[in-house]
Amino acid sequence: MIKIEPIKAFSDNYIWLVTTNEGLLVVDPGDSEPVDAYLTINKKQLSNILITHHHFDHTGGVKKLVNNSSLDVYGPTASIFDGINKELKDGDQVNIIGIDFTIIEIPGHTLDHIAYFAENDGEPFLFCGDTLFAGGCGRIFEGTYLQMYESLNKLKKLPLNTKVYCGHEYTLANLTFALEVEHSNQALKDRYESCVNLRNNDQPTIPSLLELEIQTNPFLRSDQKIIRECIMQKFDYKEEPSDIEIFKAVREWKDNT
Ligand SMILES: [Zn+2]
């Protein structure tokens, strides 16, 4: 049995806590304090740490949590974060607390960004940090638009019933923007309503389902006619743009909102 729970950190980060009968791990502990508080209250011990990318709000708590113990910290190879002792690259398979993770390199937001994909009794799940968000995608800080586009396309090919665990609660802002791009998408409107309800009750909107992302997330929909028409009209394209140009235009539009 695998249990996945969020620990809130900072204003909108989620540190994902994964428990199996073999141990307990956290994904992207940007802050040690909320993790320590959980461990103390529940009288548990941390077995491992997983890192998706080097940003401080995903790694800032690692050193305090390790605290001279022999705790393994898994993360991308060649990361500029120096707290990793188990380096992972694309295609690696690694068993951590009894879970078989497959590593997917997804550069764009940062160059070192990786995702962790696994299955729980036939239910696939993904930790994707700041690359694929619920209703959106991460800003492109280090990579190129093409890298981010290709990274998202890799994630898009995972099973449709994959549960997507991203690193931030940005969903409502993302869906508000998505509605500007695609206001006639009924699945998107329904999703927005249900996320408003969740947030009004202080509930996380995450995990989301990959299938719903493909139906409603404009950054996974550059190949859709309706998105293409919106972008061509808004930015006054004279010639048919490619899918990657559409993706870039949507990303730049979001950056400027
Ligand atoms: Zn980040």
C-alpha cells in the first residue's frame, strides 16, 4: 500500500509525503520545519528524500533533514544542488521504499529537472515538480521553449489515468488564464468550478489526472485547432505557426499576465 499526502510549505508549495510499509519519503522538501513537525507528531522517521530540481523552494530543507545521518537523497545528475548522493538520469529504474520509480528527464524550467513515475496497484502516479502544473506549466528559466515543449510531450505520453503531483498550488490562477485562451472548453469550465469549491474549503486541487490535463491545460494543447485559432488571432499571425510556436506564444502570454 502506498499513501501520498501533501505537507504545505511557504505560501503555495507542496512537499509530498509518501508512506509504504517499508518506509517514508518526502519529495522536494523546500523547508525542513513542516516535515519535522509531521514526523514528530506522527512518531515517524524519514527513510529517503527525492528532489526534482535544484530550486531552493524544493531543496532548502534537505540538509537539515539529513542532519549528518545516512539518509539517501535522490535527485538529478549534474544538478547545481550539492545535497544529492544518489544521482539519477533519464530511464533509470530505482526501487525506493518498495516503489519502482522510473526517472524521466524533463528540462526546461531548469536544466536538471527530472520526474519520478511509478504505479500503485495499477494506479500510475507522477512527481513532476515545477514542469507540469495543474492547469499550467512552469516558467522557462534555464532551458529553451523547445526543451519544455518536448518535456511536456514526454509526460503527455504517460497513461491517461496517471495522478499528477506537482510542486505548487497554482491551479486557480492557471485555470483563469486557461479560460482566456479557451473560453468555450466545457471540461475546463467544469474543472474551474470544482477547483474554486476545493479552494473555498482550503482543500488542495492536486493531484490532478493526466487525462484532465490533456483536456484542459493549454500547455498540453498546442496541437488543438481552437488554441491555434486563438493564438493566431490574438498575435495576428499571417502564416500558420508550428505547434512549438503556438506553445511559445501561450507561455509568453502567460508570463505577461
Ligand atoms: Zn522551480
